[in-house]
Amino acid sequence: MKGTITMSAPEQSTGHSERDQAAAATRQGRRGLVLAGVFLMVVLAVGLFLAVAPSRDPEPIAGDNPSAAPVTSAAPSQATAPSGCELPAGDRTVPVTPPSDTEWELVGRVVAPTAPEVYGPGVTDPVRSCFARTPTGALYAAVNALATTTLPDAPRLLAEDLGAEGPGRDAALEQLPADGSVVPADDTAAQVQLAGFQFLSYTEDETVIDLAVLGVSDGQTVTAHTAFTLRWERGDWRVVHNSNGAPFSPIQAIPGLAGYVPWSGT
């Protein structure tokens, strides 16, 4: 953490100093709300209601320290079973560098990675799914799930097609329009792109992946992060919804990409 410089005001101007400090705190608080608001627009665009916190350092979501060494699988680094789409078995080593030879496709408003014969998605219609049962396959699944949040009818796609069984998915399904109408995407929402990743935990059955993103609104760039919990279920990585029906953790602004593996597409 960076050090904080403090300055003591002369005793005779204590009243002014207190007012100045209060004004500064108010300005900082407003800035935090603005940062959070940029990403709240994205959340509202897909009909999700999440708590958005002001700027802060990223916190562990699965009990691990984000600044510690990257998480590795508890199982030996050997080939594992193929996915339901018959993708090849692969290495279970958690990536600590950007995946090589990545190709990118625009999905909604987010550029997402694709390697359909290696990591996935093996299926793209009606939703991008069918990923390899490996750490890199899970990473591809998480980023593609993030991109899916910007598509029309995203809440339904994430819950019905990509959701893991459980109370969180049930809550998400209950929030869908009763008449089956499509939730439209908001083309006026802030532009968000992937900036980096870190694994908070990984097993071949469940993983938590923290994604750093950059958002641009009114010419201002803001860095934030959110985490996806994925569970291997029915032959694919499925999104584990939170108890409130949200498909990822509350979005929080962060000061930078320290602790993340930089990774982005064009």
C-alpha cells in the first residue's frame, strides 16, 4: 500500500482545517460514487441489481490473498476428462501468464476469447458454452459469461442456459419477466473490456476467477473487478449465482491491476 502524507494545520485555523477536511471527504465520496456508477450502468443494462462499493483494493473472495502466489490445482498437473463437447483433455496447471495464441470475438459489447477446438466455446448459439474442463477452459468460460451480460435477454441466458443448479439460479429465474418477454440490452451503457484475471481457487469441480475490467464513460477510464464462481455440471462450466440472483460478485472499483495477470483482446 502507498504511504499517506498528512499535514497538520496551525492551531489558530483549526475550524477552517476541519471544514476543508470535511469538504475533501465529500469530494472523495462523490468520486467513489461516480466510479461505481459507471459500472452500475452496465449492471442495470442487463436487469441485475448489485451492491457497488467505492474504490478499494481487491479483497479475496474465496479465502485467498490476491497478492499471494497464484492458486494451483490440488490434483496433479495431468490431463483431465474431456468436456461434454468432446474437447480434448488438457493441462490442469492454473495459468500465471496470458493464454497464448488467443483469438477474440466481439460478444455484445465485450471482446471475448475463443478457441473452439481447445478451450471453447464449442457452442455459440443460443449462448456461448461448452468449455474445456481445465483452468484455462474455466477462464474462457468466465470471460465469455461476462460478455454474455451485455447481450439482449442476458438474465435469461445466464440463468436458464448457463446457470448452475441451486438457490441462486432459482432466485435469478424468479426475477425474469413472467410473460417471457426479452430484456433488451442497453446500447447506451458504459463500454467495458477485460483487463486481467487471477484465480482465487481451482479444482476440477469448482473455481473462482476474479476478472479485472476497464470501463469507459464520458471519456473517463475506470478499473474495477468482479468474480465469477463456476461449477462443473452437466458437462460444462456453469455460473453459480449469488443468493440474490446475481451471476457474479458485487463490482468494485480498484486502483490498478496489481495482483492480476494482464490479459485483453482487441
